[in-house]
Amino acid sequence: KADVAAVVAELKRSRDVLHNVRYRGPLRPPPSRDAVVETLKDLAMVLFPAHYGHPELSGQGELTAATLDGFVGSVLERALVALAGHVGRSLPFAGGEERSDDDLRRRSLEIVRDFAARLPAIRGLLVSDLRAAYDGDPAATGYPEILLIYPGMTAVIHYRLAHALHQLGAVFLARQITEIAHSLTGIDIHPAAEIGGSFFIDHGTGVVIGATAVLGERVRLYQAVTLGARSFPADGQGKLIKGRPRHPIVEDDVVIYAGATILGRITIGRGSTIGGSVWLTHSVPPGSQITQAQTRNDERYDRQGD
């Protein structure tokens, strides 16, 4: 029979002495992933009630033009109460000074109040993304199909909500939200990335957008595109220096086709097209048309120059 008491004692020694990785404050549980998912469903209903709303939740039978605002208000109240709890539970995991329970509660309410005020603007951005998806995909039959089925739209909805929370200081919860989208869609967008309106991800599986990436208006990405970092500078002790811009800047009206990998703090000029499977580590001017053949020629030229 296993000596449970001895194992518990050694696990405690590992936690407290040998391999300590937790913060030193009071033991607090992180936000429940399942509960966050339910809150995200509520926020989606608030933003697009005619598409994501469930009549049985209205308390008034079928949703109509007359009952829609009441439904949105009741779901929003429920979502914001839950969100305040998620934010409060997530703040201790984002580093910084230890805070009291009262301070965490006060800060979470401030964040949620400011987040709620941003929801109309977030919806406006999402409508621009929705229109870009419809205009950019000849297979799209209508807005409902894109909202309810397209993984790219699902990922962008999660990102837009998470980005607002990240800007307001709920960085742990924001990352949790985009990782929920990642697991659902295969699309990995860091919530700190800056992405302009009319953004469209077609197909989407395998897309990666790093934390310091900046994307302009009307950018279109296809599956397996990576906007990543080329190098990770370290300090004198060999530890990675965090927070430095290290991901690409993609200007307005750029299209990046499937499998392209764009690395480093480089700029893809306005109106450029980056072909499929291109590996790009240098800036290109506005209006560029970059193909695999061009990048191979650039590599040969660089080697000759060496």
C-alpha cells in the first residue's frame, strides 16, 4: 500500500522548498474555464442577439424587435456580474504587488465597467470584420453562415473581447479567452496584438499572430500564416527580455496567402500581397508582390554577398 502521508509531505516540500513556482499570496483559484466559456457565449448573445440569442433565455417567448432590448439587457447584466468574478480571480495571476480581496474586487469592477462601455465599439469592429469576410469569400452565402460557422469569425470575436480586457489590465483572463478560441479553431491570436477593422481570416487553421504584431485595416490572412518573432534577445544573465516589439507590422490592404511565415519586426507595406509558403524576414515596400521564387533569389543574393 502506498504511503500517502509520505507522498503528501514530499509534495509539500516540492511546492514550498525545492520547486516553488506559485506566487506567495493567499491561495486563490483561477477563473474556471467552463465558466469563462459560458460568459463568452453570453457576450456573443449581447453583441449579436438575433444570431446567438436563445428564445428560451428571454423569459418572453420568441425574440422580437419589441423584446430584443430587454433580452440584451438581462443577458448583459448576467455576463458582467460573471465577468467581474472572472477578472477578480484572474488578477492575482498576472504578477505585480499582492492585493487585498477588497482591492481586487474594486479593480475588477472598474475593469468590467470600462469594458462594458467599449462593447458598442467592439461590435462595430466585428461588423466590419463580418463584412470583410463576406466580401472576401466567394463561398460565403450570408452573414449568418459566417457568424455561426466560420472558425475565423469565432476567433476574431474572442480576440476583440480579449484585446479590450488586455488593454484594461485583465491580461491573464484575456489570454485565457484567446486560448479558448485557439482550442476551438486552431487560430492563435495573442490578445495584445493590435488589429484594425475589416479583418478576415479565411479557413484559418494554424494561423499565429504574436503579441507585438500590428495589423492595419482590411488585412486578409489565409490558413497557416505565421506572424512571429525572429529572435529573442536576452539580458546579461541569459534571461529573455520581455516586452520588446518583435513581431511584424502589416499595413492596410495586405493579403497573406496560406503557409506564409513572416518573422521579426519588419513592415509589410500597404497593398502588398505575400504568396503562399513564403518565408520572409525583411521589410517590403507598399504594393509588393512577393513569391517563393523571389525569396529564394533574395537568399541566393544574400549568400553571395556573404
